[in-house]
Amino acid sequence: MDALPKLPIGEWMEGFVEVLGHYKGVLFDPVSIVISTMVTYCSTVLAEIPSLILILLLGAATWVFAGRASMVFTVIGLSLIHNLGYWDETMETLGLVLTSAIISIAIGIPVGILCARHDTFRNLVTPVLDLMQTMPAFVYLIPAIFFFGLGEVPGVIASVIFALPPIVRLTNLGIRQVPAEMEEAADAFGATGWQKLVKVQLPYAKSTILAGVNQCIMLALSMVVIAAMIGAKGLGADVYRAVSQVDIGRGFEAGLSIVIIAIVLDRLTQHAGKKERNT
């Protein structure tokens, strides 16, 4: 094996990134502006809502979707975050996660639909999804920083790469699970491809797609600390500073706030999917 020459895969990738770098202003600046605007808008809207009202709204939402116990946890948990002094950082984190989730869903559902309809396209996309899920996040942070600089934008890009595969896979799975009899009935009534998708396949696959949305949000939230290492704000930045300064108390409080947010978002999206499945 030593006699075989080493394949210059790293050099090929460096050359590819350098070529893209020549067109950075045209290709990536518009993307950077859109993502930066979305993060700022989401964070600002959340920050403008009085904390008490937002706690009550999220408590009411969890009561509707997940029951009384989840509502009590949501109200107590968010009140604890406010009491610890991490409310503003939590809103910045939610802005980052919401932006990543919105972009992932906007890309993932159409790609998942194409995968369900075309086996060849699915066979081409599947290895890319495997690469996105298994490649260490720090590896694709390097080109993200090269193209977008430091701040929230490369953090959102890294979160989208990490959170996109589940929504694609589960959208594909949900549509493929539609019973053949239902599709044959739609064809028999003369439904077009679009009508069959909107009125038969997507409604039937809704609970599976919502499970993908749940996974997408959880994975985006899991990236907040890594995103903070390249300049993203929010709770991840507090955790990163606490680790670098060996500040155990601050790190625990910020980490606990992330856990509370994760549980609240998980209960909301997970039980929304179950509710759809039971109706």
C-alpha cells in the first residue's frame, strides 16, 4: 500500500475553495446579508416581547400541545432563566436556532419531496447527507469562516449543514409510506402531480415531517456552543467563555439554560407531531 501515491484530496479541496473565493462577493455576500438580516430580525422580535408575556405564551402553547406538566415546566424553566440573568442571551440563541431551522426546513422539505419522487436523485443525495451528518463540524467551519468571516452567519451555515439531513430523510420516508391505494385513488380521480402531493402525500406524511422538524431544531440548538467559537452570540458564547476561564458556576448556569430551552422546544415540536398522528 505504501507504493501507491497519496491522493491529493486535500489539495483538490483547497483549490476548489480558492476558486470559489474569487467569486466570494457575488456568491456569498448576498447569502450573508440575508442570513444576518434573518438572525437580527428574529432576535429583535423576540427581545421586544416582554419576558412575562413570552413566558405565558410559550406556557400556553406547551399546554395545548404537550399537556399541563409540560406547561408547568415551561413557565418555571423560563422564569428560572430570567432569574439567572440569561434572558437576552436566550433570545439571541433562539434567533440563531429559528433562522437555522427556517432555512433547513425551506431547503429540506423540497429536497425530501424530490428524493421521494426520483430514486436516482435520492441515490445521489444520500451520500451527501451522510457526509453532512458525519463530517466533524469544525471541518466545514473552516470554509464557512473563509467565505463569510466571523459572527452569526458562519454559525448558521454550520448549523444548517448539521440540521438539514433529518428533515430531508424524514420527508422522503413520510411520502414513501403513503399507501399505494391512496395514490391510485388520487390517480383514478384525475389528480395532477401537484394535487396529489398537496392533498394526499403531504397530509399523510405530516407527522413524519414534523418529527424531522423536531430533529432539525434539536440539532440546530446543539450547535450553539460551536457557533459561539466563531463569534455567534447567545448562551453558547457564555458557555464558551466559562470553559476558557474555568468558570464552573457560569458555565453550569448557561448550560442549564440551554437544556431548558431544548426541553421546551422538544416538547412543543414532538407533541405537535404526535397530535397530528392521532388526528
